[in-house]
Amino acid sequence: MSLNPVNAVAPEPAADTILSVNNIEVIYDHVILVLKGVSLTVPRGGIVAVLGANGAGKTTTLKAISNLLHAERGEVTKGSIAFKGERIDRLSPNELVRRGCIQVMEGRHCFGHLSIEENLLTGAFTRRDGGAAVRRDLEKVYDYFPRLRQRKGSQAGYTSGGEQQMCAIGRAMMSKPSMILLDEPSMGLAPQVVEEIFEIVRELNTKEGVSFLLAEQNTNIALRYATYGYIMETGRIVMDGEASALRENEDVKEFYLGVGGGDRKSFREVKSYKRRKRWLS
């Protein structure tokens, strides 16, 4: 599939679309415009990546979907967000979790004073299907994350960053989600641990049918595991396309994958990228 230009009209959501974000605008403190006309879709059972540098608007996009903006004095002022075909931009975060959409926050945010197992069980607080079902799903989480089984009695605050990230994803799985919004899962982790976590994300996607929307600065690994990607800069989507096409795009290679272009002689020249990117010219 060819890459879509900056001002392409967002396609109509298909019947198999689980999430549709349509031309949203986000403002903080009633005056600061952070997102400008952001549109994206996630197919049911898909893995979609939102890519870009720090400050591009990736986290704000995820928080707009999960309705966590109000805690930071932000709000969606234009556009709409639909999950499973229904508008969700006025729901509370816990109502959205009950409908099957949950966010794993950047920085993991485990309850440090609780054990790994206690953390996982907090993820089931919205469920009403009984203790036996919760225990079955807890065992399933341990099957996906064997290291959590080994550390289940350990205080979460004293486990490694990778184990805390696994705990945060496992806790989200305990809510029986249809979709997980995963914010910067690679941040602060060793490459081997990042690889392990993305492999588990792929397993959860293929075996459990969970859809994922990933916000990630590590474009290289995100495009290896996602099927589709959106690139953000300064609160806008500037390019989108199949992950395979994005990986081969010369601008993406040079400015996000760290593969030098033919005429670039030093990394310092990246400072002038805004004048040279084709989508900004």
C-alpha cells in the first residue's frame, strides 16, 4: 500500500474496525492546542503503531482515547472517538475499561508496595464473573509471563523495569480487554527485554485476539511488530501507511530508523530536517 500524504482524507471506518479516531483536537488549560485534526483507525485484531519523537503528541492521543485527559486539564474539543462502533469520548475511564479498552501508561505505574500478584489482581476490579474465572485468567497471565510467576510474591517496587512492564501489561489483561493502548513499552528497558515484551504482545494479539495501539519512539522495533503505522509531529499525523512501506520510505529511514540518507554526512544535519522532509515541503 502506498503511503498517505499529510492532508489525506481519513477513510470511512470499516465494519471490522475496533477503534476510529476522527479529526480530533485536544486543548489543555482551555488555551494550549496540542492535537490538531488527528484521525486514525485500528482494525479488529490488529497492531497499529503511533510513532514520533518525544512531544509529538503520541501520549496525548492515547489519553484522549482512554479519557484520561481531564486529570491533566485537557479535553477533546473537536472530532469524535468510537470504540466498537459507539462514541466513547464522553465516557469515564472505568466505563471504557468495562467495554474492553484499557491503557497501559508510560512508565509502567505499578503499585510499588503491593506484590506482583496483588498488582495483577487489581486489574480485575471491574469484572463481575466470579473468583474462579479471575483465577483462571491469572494463571493464563502467568503462562504468558513466566517471570511474573517466579516473582509473584515480590514487592513490585523492588522488581526490574522489565518485570514491572510485564506486570502492567498483565494487569491490563486481567480486565479481559478487547484492546490495549500501550504507551512507550520500550522506554528505559534493555533491548533484549524490549524484544521479549514485544514478542509477548504479538502472542497476546494472535492467540487472545487483543488489538493494540502502540505509542512508541523506538520506530525500528514498532514497525517490525505492527502492521500499520502513523507518524506524528507537533500534534499532527504527517504520514501513515503499511508498516512494511514505512520501513522502506527514505524519509522514515533517515529520520526515524537511523539509516543515513545518501547526502547526509553528519548527524548534526538532522537539525535541518524540517526543511528537507518531503511531507513538510
